[in-house]
Amino acid sequence: MAFLVLVSLAAFLPGFFNLPPVDRDEARFAQTSRQMLASGDLVDLRFQDGTRYKKPAGIYWLQSVAVALTGPTEDAAIWRYRLPSLLAAMLSVLLTARLAGRLSGPEAALPAGLLMATVFVLGAEARLAKTDAAVLLTVLVAMGPLIAAYRGERLGWGGILAFWAALGVSALIKGPIGPMVVLLAAAALAVLSRRLHWLLALRPLPGLALLMAIVVPWYAAISLRAGQAFWDEALGRDLIGKLQSAQESHGAPPGSYLVALWLAFFPASAALALTLPQIWAQRRSQLMLIAAAWVVPGWLVFEAAPTKLLHYTLPFYPALALLIAAVWPLAVAGPRRWALVAAGLVMLLPYAVMTALAVYAQGLGGIPVAPLAIAALISLAGTAIAVFALTRRLPLVALCGLCLAGNGLQVALFPTAAAVPRLWPAPAVVAALPVTDACPRPTLHAAGYTEASLVFLAPGPVVWTAAEDAAAALQTDPCAAALLPTDAGFAPPPGIATIARIQGLNLGSGKPVDLTLWGRQP
């Protein structure tokens, strides 16, 4: 477990502190948590002067506590809001290892934990102040007692309470998504085994009472405070809206998650390719039944939904790690040729990503060589170790090589991206703001760039407005600055001058931006 903690930190920390707020979701979550801390209102969810009702309050509570415990709350750096995600990701690694040890013996625990610690999507979520790492943790906490009940193991009140509490906490973090994954797995296990009585070991009546005690108070409070507005936003526009149509250009056809698995699950996806023959040979085993019940129903639901994002299938990855860890020594001892070829092709992914990143960054003014070179060396070393260990039939060494290659991919993407200035227009805008003794918190009137990262980073208020209103504010407010599209045709009146021109990429929309910051002449 201590070794897995160190591996997790090595995988998750590069870029954790210096990656700017990422649009759109992370910056919105962090800003809402900041306003919760400032107001002391633990019920209502506010972003700027409006509401933020897409998700329940749980993640904002966690982020607020993390910031409050780590120093002054005013103008806290973004990494402090990321701490719940980092901790949840690390605990998820440890719980995956523990579950593998229970299901397949202690020799499977370390491989399962190593695989999860270096999964690409989990590494991304550990670095972002969002809900998904926390939801993964609640799913793992709930799946432990559920699997124990299914296997007929003795389940004490600790496990029972953990199951229902995890469902309740998950519902407070991301609504029905986490409970849906667990309950679909329970239903699938009941159908596949043609048994229902084992579910009684979870004590449904007292368990439901605990679930309601966790969930109902806040949902009742927000319903009294906001009325129908919360449910219209959270259920109508966010949840049901994503099931009906693709939102924010995140649409993809069914089957997209299966294709994306090979990158999102990397480097475990290379191990999955190598172990497919052994997993198929174990298809009638209890472990295979549990993993199939965990993965298949929920995966099909997400594949059917029009809105698709890479991290949506994260709650299913521990089940795949359990399968791989159970048969990994067998796969290394007697690999099939086609499986070796498939695993080798998957191992090319980090180099393809690094090449694409380098080419794309050239269009944004270049890329820092040092982090990308370090990442390439890490991946090459990991690949070489994995190949050597596979030829010598050394399963644990081969797995460590794969994980090292996966760590190289994370170093390539996150620290390198953080060092490309044009990916982050908001920090450039804030750095150029005219902060003086007379105007320590200038008001920024922004038109054409309305991303939450600007609100989070700016030292003073940010007003999203039309271009003509932003320009007019320069005449009336001596501490105002205006951020306008360069092609807006703004003709500055006397006394107003260009402060800076910012060009780059809006990560929230994926479109290039060309902005000019205007302010009063000194």
C-alpha cells in the first residue's frame, strides 16, 4: 500500500500545482466553491451573480473544506481545490488493490493497484477540481460490500453502512450517476446468478433509511430555497438533456467509448490487449461474472447517451484492472502472438500523443522542449523494461515497465501543456491587468471571452457584457479594464489605450481567440 501511494503521487503530481484552471468545468466548480466559502451558505450554489445547479453540493463542500484546512481562503490557488480529487484518486488505487487481493489472492493486489495508479483518465481527474475522482471512490466503496454479499462472505455492520453511505455521498456529489453504476451491477449479478436472497445481507430497510438521512436534507433545503429551478437545471437540462442530445459539442456515436478505451485506460489498455486470451479462457469464473455485471450494463447506458466525454466510463476501469491482475502472470508466461502484436500497437499511443502535441503546439508558438523530452525518455525506458521483462517472463517487472510508460504519457501532457502559454488566455489577461495602489482590484468588463477561469483568477470583479457596454465602462470607472475581441472595431476615445493583446486557444470551446485588453492611460 505504501508503494502504491508513492506510485500514485509520482503519476498524479506532475502538473498538479502549476496547471492553470482548466475551462470549462474545473474553473466553474472551483469558483462556485470559492463563493460558498465567502458567503458561508452551504445550501445554495452560486456562480457570479447566477446559480450553479448542474451538480449537487457535495463536491463544493469537499473543496471548501480542503481550502479551509490548507490556509487562508481568500484567493486560494487552484491546486487547493484539487486536493479532494487527488485524495479520492489515491484512495481509489488502494481500494482497487484491496479488492483484487480479496478476489484473486494477494499476488493480484499490487498489479491491480499499479494499473489503476497510472491510468491516463484517472491521472487527469486527479489533477482537476471536479466530481469524477470522488464518484469513482464512492463506487469502489460501495462495490466492496456488494461483492462480499454476492460471494456469501460475512458482512458486518461496518460494510453494510459503508455501502449505503457511499451511495448517499455519491448522490450528493454527482446525483444518480454513481448509484446507477452500483445498482445496475447489483441487478446484473442477481439476473446472471438467478439469485436474489443475497441482497438481503445488505439490510435494505435500515440501509435505505441511512441513504435518505444523507441525501434528503440538502435536496429538501435546495428545493425550498430554489424551488423548481434546481430540478429544471440539474435534471432537465443537465442529466436528461445529455441523454436526449449531445451538449457543448461533446457528441459521439455508440461504440466511441470502446474505441477511446485504448487511450483513456492506457497503460492498462496494453495489458488488457495482452491478457484478452486468458480473460476469455476464464469467462465462466466468478470474477468474470462480477466484472461483467460491473461493466456491461452501465457501459451500454453511457454508449447509448448522445453526450460523451472521456471520463464518463472511469467507474468501470477498476473492474477491468481486477480482470487483468488476475490473469497477468498467465499472460506473461504464455502470451499469444496476436495479443503481443495488439499490446505493442497500444504501446505506440504515448509516442503518437507526444508527436501530435508537439505538432499542434507549434501552431501556438512552440512547445517547451525539456518536459516533452523527459516524458519521451520515461516512456522509452518503460517500454524497454516491459519488452525485456516479457521476453524473460517476468510479470511484475513487465507491469512496472508498462506503468512507467504510462507515467511518461502523463508527464508529456500535463506539465508540457501547463508550459504552453497560448493554451491559457486567462492567466495572460490577468497578468496584464493594471493593478495599482489606487486600483488594487480593477473591474474587468469582458466581451467575447466568457470563461470561468477568468473569473477565478482575476483580482477583482469580472463583468460579462456586450462590447459596447464594456467600452462605455472605461469612461465611467477609473479602475475598469475592457477585454474585447481584437476585430471588434473598437475606436478608443482619448485617454484609453491598449494594455495588451492576447492570442491563444480557448480550451472551453476549442476555438482560437484574439483579444485586446484596454484601459486608461497612466
